[in-house]
Amino acid sequence: MAKIIIVGGGSAGWMAANSLLSQLNKNLDITLVESETIGTIGVGEGSTPYLKEYFRALDIPESEWMPACNATYKAGINFVNWSTVKGYENYFHPFFSQFDLKPAKFFFNNCNKRRLQHNANAHPNHYFVAAHLASLNYSPIVKEKVPFDVDYGYHFDSVKLGLFLKRKAQEKNINHIISNITEVNKKDNGDISSITTDCGKQITGDFFIDCSGFAALLVNKTQNRHFVSYADTLLNDSAVAIQTPLNSDEYAPPLTISKALKYGWSWQIPLANRWGNGYVYSSQFITPEDAEAELREELGLTDTTIKAKHLKMRVGRLDEHWRGNCLAVGLSQGFIEPLEATALMLIQLTIEKFIQVNSQNTTPSIENINTFNTEINTTFDGVRDYILAHYKLNTRSDTPYWRHCRENINETPSLATILNAWDSELNFEDTLAKNKSQLVYLKPSWYCILAGMGRFPEVTKADYESNAQNASEYCKSIVELYFLKNKEQLNTLYNK
Ligand SMILES: Cc1cc2nc3c(=O)[nH]c(=O)nc-3n(C[C@H](O)[C@H](O)[C@H](O)COP(=O)(O)OP(=O)(O)OC[C@H]3O[C@@H](n4cnc5c(N)ncnc54)[C@H](O)[C@@H]3O)c2cc1C
């Protein structure tokens, strides 16, 4: 029986444990070792729609996990003050569904007219159902089944999510050891043979999964893997997080707010019982104390008994997530700042691909492992490109930080290709299609960010019939016809 050791009991460790326990049809003996004293990172409260697939694969319904994690629904992200272009001071990055097909067609068409200097309405907020769901405070849950999936994500308490997943893995009889690991022991070929705890216990295994967070204990201690830093393109390396109470019995609308501040951006995430707030910033431009003060002021928070949590972020990725008998998952494998809440999605993708490679009947070859690493790297780099686009497209000039992000940071080649196509008369869709293999974000997301930030030339040509009003009316009617009110749906989940 193969013995797998997972090091770390944060979201990455418990997500990996549950997936392996339920999906690898092999005779496995899985042990998870975590430290009580080091603890988990304790932040990370937003997801992409991909998390829905995670719970679906484990056959855990929303009615079970959401109340356990004070979770709410997320229809998208509202980006506020990233752009100073008149009329484009905020835009909504929606999660999509087939309901959007008709109005989105108008949007893409209008964007392309507007790029060519016609006076067409190209603000994304009119054309996507999720933007209207959020502004009307509906949930993304349909009243009756429709013949396609409606994408949506979640907000949740990350500590509670870890505890929930731990309980689930324990129900499946995972071996669980609480100890600090002090040594990682190697074989001659560089593989890991065992780990040693602070009580001197040696834990041997056939395969090791490093979920030890930014410590990256296994990959750092033994394998000296190369870390590809994103610091040259993504400046933010720090964050401060503060939890505040919900001052109302009403549920907040199903959206994350991402607001540009002086030296970074703040998040506001509505859970069922409180807000999660934070400020992601660059320590080159502001101190932790000043960042905390700016966030408190932004939140109107005068209660000094509410404590803040300060975090450093190591931004980038390993070049080999899997080498020999060790796979890195979670913060140990890499991290991209949480602007689009992508970290759990990258964890999931890594685990899923690992399971896929190991589901074949043969032992994975070096070629299999290299392909695995290349695919994960492409995904990380693709997410990085989309995040970087927010900074390159910003039009703020109130602080040197925003000017620096726009003017001094180099675009990656794939982002440069996209921006050049958008700014020129090239066919934008052809460019997206040609670069598809490098892009994690799909066409609607690229249109939304470029148009949402108001990246358009001056209007010099005649009006173009843009149908914004019609599209808005259409989306609103879809919302009212098909979706449940947020309050109604959450009250059902929370048995109120
Ligand atoms: C500011 C910020 C905001 C974020 N927001 C989001 C978001 O909105 N959405 C999203 O998807 N993600 C977000 N993330 C990322 C998310 O928090 C993490 O990806 C996720 O929690 C997984 O973390 P982890 O399990 O890899 O690491 P951790 O939670 O740090 O867990 C590490 C584990 O390893 C153990 N460990 C470490 N060293 C030892 C040792 N020597 N011996 C034994 N055990 C050890 C620890 O005890 C712990 O159990 C955010 C991250 C940051 C920094």
C-alpha cells in the first residue's frame, strides 16, 4: 500500500487530502501532519466558480458546507476607482452563463465599434446578468433547473473551511498527526525518505505533498527548487486584514468589492456573519502601520479593539511543482496576489491534474511530470497576466505607486500582444483566439477589463446604436424571471 504524507493542514492540505481520499482509486494510506503552533494563514475568503466543482466532485452539497463556513454567494467582483476615465470609475467583472450570450454579443460589438472611435456604449455593467444580480441583490441560484450551468463563486470563512474539510477527511479515516516538523530527510537520489518531528519521531512515506504554506518546508529544505518570482511585474508583497461586524440583518449583495486605494487595493467580502476586509499593498511605497491606518479610515473603523492581521506575500511560483516523490500544493508552490481570488482554483487544478496523471495504470514518467509542470506553470503565468492587466490599465495619477505600475512595469509578451491588438485596428478576437493556449481568462473577461477600465480612444465618429438600455432591461428580466433573491436563498440555507 502506497503511503502518502501531506505536510500542512491549511486549505491546501485538507483540499488535497479530501480529493485524494475520494478520487484516487488506489490502495492508499494517507497521513496529514500539521503544526498547532505555526497555524494556517487564516485569510483567503473569496473563490472563483471552480470551487463549485470541488464540492461537486466530493458530493458535498451547499446546504452542508456553506452554513459550516458562514459562506455566501459571489456573482463577481466590483472594481472601484481603478480607472479615472469619466463614466468608467467602476466596473463589474461578472461570472458568466449562457444567459449572457445575447446581451454579451451587443457588448463585444459595441466594444469593437468604440475601439474604432464610434460613440457606442461599451460599459460592461449593462450587458451581463451577474452584474444585475449583484446590483439587485439576487443570488446566482436559479428558481428552477435550466439546461446549463450558471457560474458563480463563494465567499467563506477560510479557517472554518479548513476545519470543515478536516472533519470530512477524518470521517474518511485519514491519519492525522499534530507535530512540528524539524527535519526533512533525503535519499541519495534526492527523493524524500522521511520527515522528523520535534519529538524525534520519524515519519516515512512513499510520496510527500508539501502544503506547508509560504514556508515551503519540503521543497526548500531538500530540493532547492527554483522559484520564479513575479516581483518584477506584480509589486504588491504585503497585506493587512481586518474583520468587521455586519451592521445589518440583511445579507450584503453577492459581490466582492475591490477598491483601489493609495498604494494598492482593498477587498471587502461579505460573509453571512461578518465582513472580511483587507488592503493589499507594496511595502516599497507604504509601511504596514500606514497601510493599516489607511484601511481603518477607509472602513470608517474607529474601534481599536478590532485587531488587524499583517501578512507578507511571496509572489511567484516554483518552476517544478512536482519533482521526484514530492508535489507542492498551495502557497508552497506559488502565489499570485488575491485580486481575482484565484489561489484555491490553482490548488484545485494542481490536485486534479496530479490525480489525473496518477489515475493511469502506469507509474508517471519524467515526461508526464514535465508536462504536468508546464501546464501548471502556464496556468500560473496566465493568471499573472490577467492580474497585471489591472495595473497596466489603471489611469490613476494620485500617487507614484499607480504611475509606477502603469508606466515602469513591463508587460509580459502575451499581455503586450493583447493590449496592442485592442489599441489598434487588429481583429481583437482573432488575437485572443491565436493566444488561447497562454490565456487562462476567456474572451468575456478580457473585454470586461479593457472596456471596464475605459481603455478607448476619443470618439470622433458618429453614434452607433448600442442597445445598452435594451441589454440592461433584458438582463434585469432574466434576473427576476429565473433567480432567487439573495436573502430568500441564504435564509433557506441558514434555516432562518
Ligand atoms: C492576503 C491574502 C489574501 C488571500 N485571499 C484569497 C482569496 O480571496 N481567495 C483565495 O482563493 N485565496 C486567497 N489567498 C490564498 C489562500 O489564503 C491560500 O492559498 C490558502 O489558504 C492555502 O494556504 P496553504 O494551505 O497553502 O497554507 P497555510 O494556510 O499557511 O497552511 C500551512 C500549513 O502548514 C503547516 N506547517 C508549516 N510549517 C510547518 C512545520 N514546520 N511543521 C508542521 N506543519 C507546518 C501549518 O501549520 C499549516 O497547517 C489569500 C492569501 C493572502 C496572503
